[in-house]
Amino acid sequence: MKSIRRWLIALVIIAMLFGGGAGTMLYVQPAQAFGVGTLLRIGGVLLVVNTFGGQIDHFVNNLLGQRKAELAGATKVVPIFSVGRGAFVGAAQVVGLPENVRHVRAVGAVDVKVGNISGTGLVPIATQRPSGRGGLTAVNGVGVSAIIEIHL
Amino acid sequence: MRRFRGLAVLSVACIAALVFFAAHPQPVAERSSGWPEWQNPGTKLVPIVALGTPGVQLGLAQVTGPRERLDDVKVVLQVEADFQRSVRARVFVPSREFVGLNRVQGVAVSALLQYGLFRF
């Protein structure tokens, strides 16, 4: 039963990500395609990352382990939002102090490029403070080890 | 036409990945045992060498993690891939050695400043 549910989720996500995206590119005017396609991509990516985050994390750890770069620290896969050189959304693997990693809900990234010089800031964000009070807050002691993202 | 070919390849790759993950569910909790409960987060600046689709870049990276691990980090190696400007992937490996992948566990990157040496 669980397996069937996973298959259904996978099919819905695929349809949202690529069916919707391709459909808007084929049949909708560019101005409209940006809005609908963008929303579909953001929703699809968030759904994929939230549903399969654990599996993606395991896959990345195995992949890096085969190259003698195995991660033994606390790791987790969360959504990432990048702005600066275009807007991107995707998945990021965060690594750091296990206690702090548990609080990370997303990563915010800012990309800047001037000539040949480029800069990137990666900020792991917790939507809930460790104290239990609400609000957005940056998480110390946690960084990013891998990113995959799509252009919006 | 090229755009749709890229989209088709990406779709097939994503379908394969989703089928793989759906068929092989792995509980996250199984990895939680054996992790050291590191304390005292800190940051450090180290050189970064990036190789990938855009070319070769050199610069500085701020790494963050447990203080007892930060001293071991000598360099960060970055592998970057950009697929027709629609999908991009980056992997950061904080390493003990300038040559080779000798990863320092529990440490990752929080900021980068890079200079593009040349493009492929």
C-alpha cells in the first residue's frame, strides 16, 4: 500500500514538473508561461524534496562515499532558493552540528557576479527557533555540501 | 528543438531517480546512530578550487562546522555542472589535502568568493 502511494506521488510530481512545464512552453504565450511554469516548478521541486529528502540524502552520501568523501556528520536535504544570477529552486544537502541540522528547513542563497569575480552566500534557515518561538532565523554551525537546482 | 531534447533527457533522468527512490525507501533514522554530538560551531576561511562546466575558478570559501574539525580543513574542492543554463549542480568537498579527496566530516561551506581563471 505504501509502495502504491509512493508511485502515485511520483507520477503526480512528474506530471507537475514536466507535463505542466512542457505544456506551458508549447502552447502558452511566453509571458503567461513564466507564471504558470514557475509555480509548477516551485511546487513540484518542493514536493520532491519534502517527500524524497531522506532518500536523496542517502543517495548523495552513498555517491560521495564511493569517492572516499563519505559524510559522517549530520546531513539533511532541504529546499534551496537562489537569487542574484537568475532565480533557481532545488535541493541542498546541509551538513554540520547534528543538533543544529535538525532545525534547518531551507537554504537561502545569493549569487553575485562582477566581471570574473563571483560571490555566493549560503544561509541555512530555520522556520522555528530552537527555543520553540516562531520566525525565520539563520542556523549557525551548518553549511552546504551539495546543491542541485533548476532555473525558474 | 535542443531545448526539448534537454527537457526529455532531464525528464527521463528524474523519472529514473524517482522510480529508484520509490522502490528503495531508506529510513533516515538509521544513519543517526553513531554520529558524534559535536558542539562549539565555528567558521574558517580556506582556499577553494572549482572545476566544472563553466571552467576553472580559484578563491576563498568560508567553511563552518565543529571547531575541532575546522582545523583539519586545508582546501575546499568544488565540482560544478551546468546543463544548458536550466539545471546546475554543485558539490563541495572540504579536504585535508590539496590534492585528492580526503574529506573532513561534519564541515561544509557557507560562503564563496571566486575568480574565474578560464572558461572551457
